Amino acid sequence: MSLEGKLVSEINIKCDGDVFHEIIMYKPHHMCNICPDKIQKVDIHEGELGTIGSVRFWKFTHDGKEMVAKEVIEEIDEEKKLVKKKMIEGDMLEYYKSFYLTIHVETKGENNLVTWILEYEKKNTNVPDPHTFMELCLNITKDIESYHIN
């Protein structure tokens, strides 16, 4: 049984895809107001928002537990509205040797598709695939959508 895995989920959003990408890249601290039940704090620890190598600290709620994560941005493609982040510290790394999160926004007129990709290596076979973390990502997407539609 392989310890490496990949989960991919797509979700259509009715709000502007450019606005969604801007929040993810340049205004993640706004998520504390948009979905405070899920994200409580976002700080930049190194670098500047929206730049490769910048480090962000997150405090969030997952599966009813307060958790923390520190991530570094590894890849940005502004044209494709894509960002890839690697978790470098935090609660998720108690279970996973490596954990990467990619967010891609496709904008086609009124159709905006957000793709979340989780790539990970579990520490052992008893660690579950991060389906509930993916669910959290999708729920955050819905909250951002609702916030910008209303």
C-alpha cells in the first residue's frame, strides 16, 4: 500500500474568479472575516504576500480542533491563476511527511472553476487520506463565494 497520495476536487463558483484568486494570493487575512469559524488567523512570517518563497502562518479549525500550519509558496502562475504551497510546520505534519496544496482558478466568462489539489505522503498506513481537509478547503471556497455574491 502506497503512502503517497493525491486528492483533486473541483468546484464551480458564481463570484468573480479573479477576486477569488486575489484573496488566496494577496489577501488571505480577509478570510478571517469571511469564514471566522474556519480560519482564525493568517500572518506573513517571511517575504511579501503573493511572492514565491513567502511564508504564511495559519490558525484554523479542522475536524473541530484548532490547528496551526506554516506554509511556503513554491510556485505561482499569475496567467493560470495557480499557486502551489508546501506545509513546512504545523499539526498536519504530525501525520504527513510532506503536504502540498495547489489552488487553480479557471475563469471563462461567468463560469469560474476552482481546483484544489492535495499531494501528500503519509507517515504510516494508519494515517487516513486528507478527505476532511479537502472538505474544509471546499467549504472555505463556498464561504468566499457567498461573501462576494452578497
